[in-house]
Amino acid sequence: MFFSYDTPDHRNLLDQTRQGVIGRPLDRPDGPLKVAGVATYSAEYQRPECAEGVLVCATIAQGRVTCIDTDAALAMPGVLGVFSDKAMLRRPAQGGADKAPVQDVACVEYFGQPVALVVATTFEQATHAAKVLRVEYEPGGEVPHDPEAATSEPAQDPEVLGDLDAAMASAAHSVDLAITTEGHASAALEPHVSIAEWRDDALTIWGSYQMVGHNVKELADALRIAPDRVRIRSAYVGGGFGSKLGISHDALAAAIAARALGRPVRVVLTRQQVFDTIMRRSETRQRLRLAADTGGRLIGLGHEAWVSNLPDENFAEPVTQATAFLYGGDNRHLAVNVARISRLTAGSVRAPGEAVGMQVLEAGMDELAEKIGLDPIVLRKRNLPATLPGKGIPYSSRMLSEALDTGARRFGWDKRKPRPRMQRDGEWWIGMGVASAARVNMMQPAAALVRLEADGMVRVETDQTDIGTGSYAILGQIAGEMLGTPIERIDVALGDSALPMGAGSGGSFGATSTGSAVFRACEAIRDELAHRLGVPTDALELKDGIASGGGKSAPITQLLKGETLERTGRIKPGKTEQDYSQASYGAFFCEVAVNAFTGETRIRRMLGVFGFGRVLNEKTARSQCLGGMVWGIGAALTEELAFDLRDGRLVNHDLAEYHVPVHADIPDLDVVLLDERDAPASPLQAKGVGELGICGAAGAVANAIYNACGVRPRSFPITLDKLL
Ligand code: MOS
């Protein structure tokens, strides 16, 4: 039975335990295995007789496949089969829905869509055959490729309060801005891969996935078999960024081909196929209206966004997600509209919503502060609502003011020049900018098994994945802290759908959700140990393998009497989710140099201060924040999916042409983690941190650029041409 989290747990059990591992900056146990090449990634599994599959992708934008010359392909050396099945995936699944969008791949919806899989004995043979495979098309279709040329519809009902137009008209100070952001890639370092193997009508897949429990259901649904006939193994995942939340083409194509051929089939996407077929973050066009009174208090807040996706896709980038809870203002209008276009699927990519919504909102707040003549930090602090606007419910915890103040002191904000073009270093204009960080906190249903073995070893088992984020480390730390077990006596098994279903890695919810399930399992074990020791649970203390309390003491192994003690913890969101507005917060400070002659921007320093409840591992949390800030710098300065408007084809479909920041673009970044407890957020009193570091970061960069050179760019990324 799942434990519904209805009442905030204020007991601070993790602050009373004495093992001393929770929160510590412990190394990831998987780290050395990865750098030594010992960790086996999915594509590296050697299955006997494994054949190699290569996807063939459409070379038209819209229409139908009329003929595939399979005879010619099958006559080529080593070719075992050509699959172009009605049951294959035309689009990747969005993740979490337990259903995959199985469609007839003969119907082409976007340029680059997979239409067939060629399988051969070797990868080279399959690649060659895929290259020369003759596919005939009948082009046709009216869906535009340019969002500006498409009609938009509301993604959901707008959130309207009061009268924003009247507030704008009567405001002492206001801004009304139109700012655009370009699409972002989800391309993780490890490409998408699946090795499919059938035995007695049961399918095993070794693959790269974020949420294996859901991915099993998607695959089973697509293959029309029972979920208990599918097992996914995903022990190590080389990044997800949202692109592996749902299954993609490789999974179903490999499964179909392996079943037909009666031998394992491996499908690994090429880098270009990852870019062309998996998942993009939508470009956005945003209108931001801020209306303030003479004292700098917001009386109106409007945030409208236009995004895009394929026809019939449910997902629309939730651009205004943080705007709904971050700042006050009685007159509000928040809306997201989606245009139907023919380009690859838009989906969840690296903090969907906040990443691009916050960078525009925070750029607007900077502009408003300047109009009012207020310090931008003061403006933000002045507009933090006491309760959630329109709903009146409290915030679970919010350390935004503290983050702004702490950051200002540490960064030397008092040295910022009040106006642009006041600080010059050779040919560079120097400027500073600030922005708030915010990302919603979500808990997801999760289960985990904890086993206390007769010899005192602890084993944690859940299908939770580790996408490079630290799941192996933190789940072990929670168990170690709760059971008084040194970290080297803990073993964590993850990423296997045969284990209890964790939350998966997504939406910054993995650690708190699955961690809470581990916590609950350990509580149950503590209850039993207290009973065996003959003390009330409250009096039980566990440290270094010794149970004590109430004047009694015994080695834990003695209480186990040669047996293994195991409990499963299960948690799901409950009333605390409705009763509180829950989000993680922070602040970004950035110093840039803008070249007065070339317009080139260099980040000089950047600081992020974050409050996200209890820190489970200082090192992995900090690393998440650093990664997020690097994303933010990418969104601010370089990242941009370029589409050919004639056919919706992605032009820069690799990491040579799609520019993410490299080491030379990133100076020493500084991260401060605030000490916070958030009881309504989870029994761990922890909130999500995974994506927090990107949410607003690009706004701080843009504001620093303005403070340096006096240009307010109206489109991201802020490439040098926009500053001249
Ligand atoms: Mo995240 S974009 O939910 O993997």
C-alpha cells in the first residue's frame, strides 16, 4: 500500500540520527566505475548472436511512404531484414503516460522521422544498407513549418485575475516586452540505445532510459503484451535531459525486429538521429507585462507565451509555470498558446517551463527595476507574495530573499554600477546582473525495497535510474543514516524494472520521491529493530552497526538472529501537495565582459545560491547546480536549434553546429547551498534540485549584459550580432 503524504512530517528524524552520512559530500560510487570504463553502458552489453539495426529516416517533410525496395536491401551482404512496421514509433513517447504513440510510420509528419529499420549481421553492413535503401514517397500535407505562419490555440485555460489592462493603464511604472527564445536540444552524451532480446515470449531490453517503470508500460502497450513480459535494464545512463523520459524509436524497432528474427537486435541512434528525431524544446515568443505602483509593488503581471508542437501532441512548454507563484500582483494574465507545425516533437527538455519562462520574466524585472529606479534585488524582495496569488495557500518554504541577500554579499553586488557603460576594462564593457531562480517541486509515487542482511550489509533496490545525477550515492546515504550503517556496507541496485518502481529521473523529482520511499522502508526496519531491542522506536539509536536506547544496547546483527530483515517503502503525493505551494528557489549573480568592438560576451564570474530543503549530498547537489548554470549560460549565449523554414528540417543537428558552452566559456562558477528544511515537500524535508540551476540563469546573464553595454536584447541566445 502506498503511503499518501498528507501531513507535513516535522520530526527531523534525519537530524537526530547520528551516523553522519546524510548531506555529506560523498563521492558517487558509480563515478570511479565510469571513469575507469568498468561501468557497462547499455550499448556495450554483449548478447549472443546480436544483430545490428540502423534506422532509416524520412527525406521529405510530410506525406506518405509509397514503396520501400526491401528486395534490393535484402540482397546486400549480411542484411537480415528490413522493418517498416505499422506498429513502430513515429514520435517518441513523452514519458510518464504509460502509453506510447504507436503509429503507422509510413505516414511522414516531419523531416527526419524514422520510416524503417535495416538489420544486418554487422553495424557496418546495416549502415551501408540503410544508406542505399530506396524509399519512395508521395509528398503532401498542409502543416506549416514556421510557427509564425501557423495558427495558435490555447494550451489550457489562461489564468486570469482582475483586470490587467486597467492595471497597466493606471500603473506608475510598467514594461511591456516581447522576447523570443530559440529551441533547445535534449541531446545527451550517450545516444539512445536499445538491445532487445526475446525468450519464451518475454522481452528484455538493455537500454538508456530515465523512467524504466513507465517505459515498461509504454513498450508493453505498444507491443500489445502484458507489462510483466517486459523487463528493462538501465543501470547506467549517460544523461537524459528529458529525451529519455519516454521510449523512443530504438526501443520498439529493436523489439519488433528481434521478435521477427528470433535473435537479439541492437539499435543505437547516431548523433544526428538523436537531434533529428527525439525531442526538442519549443522555441517561444513571450509577451511580458509588468505594472507597478510608485512604491515598486506589482499591481499587474501578464505573461503570455506562444510555443509549438506537432498536431495532436499534448505537450506545450509550460512557460508561465513559475510566474504563477513567484511574484505578486492582483491583476494577472498568464497564458500559453501552441502552434501546430511540422517539426520534430516538442517535449520536456531540461526544466520545461521555468528554463525559458524565468529568463524572460527575470529580464523584465530588471527592466522594471531600472524604470522605477530601484535596486533589482529590492524590487524582487518587495514583490514576494505572502500566499500563492489567486489561491491563498501558503508556501511550504521559500528562501528566495535569503538567497538574494547571501548572494549579494558574497558576489560584491554593492560594486555594481547603477547604469550601463560605467565600467571598462580595455576593450571590454563590464557589467553585473541578478536573477531569481525557481522551479516547482513535485513528488511522484515511488517504491523501494531495503534489505538488512544477517551480516549487517544493507541493500537498497528500486528501478530508479541514475542519469549521472547521484541516485546511487544519495539513496545509499539515506539508508545508511537511517539504519546506522557505514556507507561502505551499503549496496544500491538501480535501473532494473524487476525491482520496485521508483519515481524515475525527471522533473527534479527523483531524489526526493524515491529517497522518501527508501526513508519509509528504513522507518519500518527501525520499528522492527526497536521492537526486538525492547525499546520504543523514538528511543532507538542506530550507529555503526549498534542499536541502543533506554539503557539497552546490542549489535544490529545480534537482533537479526541470522535472518534478513526487509521492508518495502511506498509513497505517493497527498494533501501536502494541494495545501502548499512548493518550489525550490535561489538567486543568480553574473558578471560579464562585452567586447565593445565585436559584441562578444564572456562570462567572468557567476554565483548561484540555492534553497531546496534538506541537502542529501552536498557534492552531487552542487554538481547539479553547476550543470544547470552551464545550461543557463548556453541558453543565454549560444544554444539555438536552427530549422529550415521550407521543410522544418533541423539544420544544426550535431554538437559541432549546435553550440553548447565548452570549458573555455565557463569560468569558475560558485555555488552556495542554503540550510533549509521543507517538511510539506517530502518526508526527507528535501525538494528538487536537479534542474533548479537553469531556471532564471540566462536572465542574470542578460541583465549583466545590459549593465555592461546598455543593450537589452529581445531574443535569446544573445549572440554577438545582437549587441552591435
Ligand atoms: Mo526532465 S526535462 O523532466 O528529464
